[in-house]
Amino acid sequence: MNLYLLVGGPRTRKSSCSRALTGIGRAPRVVTVRMTSGDREVFVFTGGLQEAEWTAQKLINEVAKHRCSDVLVALRVRARRGAAAQFPDATKYIARFRAAGWRVSGLALLGATALPRHPQALPLPTSAVDPVNYTASRIRRAWQWS
């Protein structure tokens, strides 16, 4: 499974970027995304998993029900307040996805995030003030999404 991540703090436009990249509103679902390698079926979860109270395992189970090879999801950098054990920080979600055999194919760091270095990381520190279509176009270019 190829995993594309939008990671940031509150109000860094994670959901807006996801919608700009895919045209999806709120409901998690599979859409066709044109990439330079061809059209791909991508499971999209627009909002942040922690905010929606989805564990990594819940997402893994849901994605397994669909015919897709790619996932786009948003994560908050920090754990959900008052529920850190169940809805941890982004690094713990990423570790769980990797343990399930998922590969991080794209990582956009929205806002001033403090995540460990990652080869696919695309830092976008001004995403909260840049027009969302500009941020999305930079992500598309980096991820080779048409």
C-alpha cells in the first residue's frame, strides 16, 4: 500500500489540501487520481484521523475492504488531547502503518511541524497563509500527481 500523508497542526489546511488534491468532501471513499504513472484508485480520508477518532488499525481495516493500492490521509502532528493513547501523534500512526506493510510514498508537512526527517518530506511551512490551490499544486508536483 502506498501512503500519502498530509501532516500538520491545527489550522494548517490539511482537509482543504486533501479536498483540493482529490475533489472529495468529507466522506472516506475511493477515487481515481491521475498520476504520472497512470490512473490509480486512492482511498481518501479528508479530515485528520485523530480528530475523527479513527485509530491506525481502523483505517487499515477500512482500506482492506476496497480495491485500491494508494491511501491519502491527514494526521495531526500531536496526539488528540485527552486521548493520546488511542489517538497518538503522527509518528506513532506512521509507525503503525509501516508495521502493516504500508510504504510512505509522499509526506507533506503543513505548517511549522516538528517531525523526524523523512526522505519524501515536503516542507510547506506557510500552508496556513498560502492559497490552498498553490499548496496543492506543490504537493501534486512533488508526488507526481497530475
